[in-house]
Amino acid sequence: MITSKRLYHIAISLVAAVMIWFALILLASISSGPGLKRFFEAFGGSFGGYIHAVIYTAFIFGLLEVLDYQKFIKKQNEGFKLNLLPVQDQLILSPEEVAKIKLNVIDLEKHGFSFLLTDFVKRACTQYRNNQSIGETLQVVNVQIDNSKAELEGRLEIARFLINAIASLGFIGTILHLAAAIGLFHLAKTEEGMPLITQSLNVSFDTTFIALFLGLILSYFYHRYLEDLDTFYSRMRTYIIDNLISRIYKPQ
């Protein structure tokens, strides 16, 4: 099921890509020098650059998706500023204090301070209350954190697809325009034929270049997101284990 935010991203991507395409066509048409005109045409500044427009749509959509989740992870890091758990050295927590931590977290969430960190601290406290076992609490928290991380990684499957799709679109554009250029070879000896063939050949290789270039940019932002995701979940796991689970002490 496509969410409303994803539909919004698709709409923005289509509009932005078409605007970029027509802007490049306009710039190419009013350029005085052949070098500048060729530069704009390389980025899709001709009516034959429709594949460029499709590539721009895929790139912008993928970028919006990745940046949206990067913004989400950045927001989640603010949960560490709430000081949910004690960080003093050699401090131990009794079962009663663990229960109090949970109540404090619930109170914070009621006041709008709801983050992944608050949710997992609350889960850890609940799990310990249910079985009074530190080992089982640690195991369950680890599984829950891994599942949550896998879910966020899975939501960007569309970005992984688009990184590959953009490169494929470039090759498709190359094949289409090469085929068009071959179809014009019978005009090679005419005065108007060679410019048409040259333009078609230029566009054919331009699509691959632009696709690979934009694919690299999208791949960079995607892997930056994965890095931020790994860092956040590693930090959260360490924070909960070091300052909650490993501090619990139940007197015999």
C-alpha cells in the first residue's frame, strides 16, 4: 500500500523532473555558443531527452525517500537528550527503581516526548518485570532492536531498486537512441542527415552518463542513511544494556 507521503514524493518528483527537462530545453535553445548548447543537451536539453526526464523522476523520488528517513533517524537521536537512564559509574538499580524508570518514561511519552529509545527502555523494563530475568530481558531487547532495525532498512527497498533502475534506464536510453541513429543512416550523405545522426548518437551516450552519475549520488545518500541507522541502533543498544540491564541487581 502506497502511503500519502510516498504519493506526495512521487508527485513532487514528476513535477520537478518535467520542470528541469523543459528548463534545459529552453537553456539549450537560447544558448549562443555550441559548447554551452551541447552541455545543456547532454543533461537532457532536447525533446529527444525524454529518457533523461524519467531518470530525473526516479532520482528525485529516491532522494526524497532517503532524506525523509535520514530526517527520521536524526529526530530519534534527540531521545538521548532526555537522560532516561542513570549513567553514573558503579550505580545499581533495584527492581523497584526499574519500575520507576518505566513510569517516568510513560509520563514523558504522555507529554509528547515519544522516541524509539523511550519505547525500547519501556519494553526492557516491562520484560524484566514480567520474568525477573536479566538474561531473558537482554535477549528479548536484542531481538526487538534487531527487528526494528530490519524494518527500517526494509522500508528503503524502493531506494535500492531505484539505484539499479536508474542505471538500467540509462542503458535503455542508449539502446533506443542508437537504434534511432541507425535508422537515420540512409540520410548520412545528405546535408540535413548528419546533424540528426550526430544528435541522436550524442543523446544515446548522454543518457548512460547522466544515469550513472545520478545513480552514484543516490547511492551515496543511501549508504549515508545506512551508516546513520547502524550508528543509532548501536548507540541505543549500548545505552540500554550499559545503563539499565547491566545495572539491575535483585537482592537474594
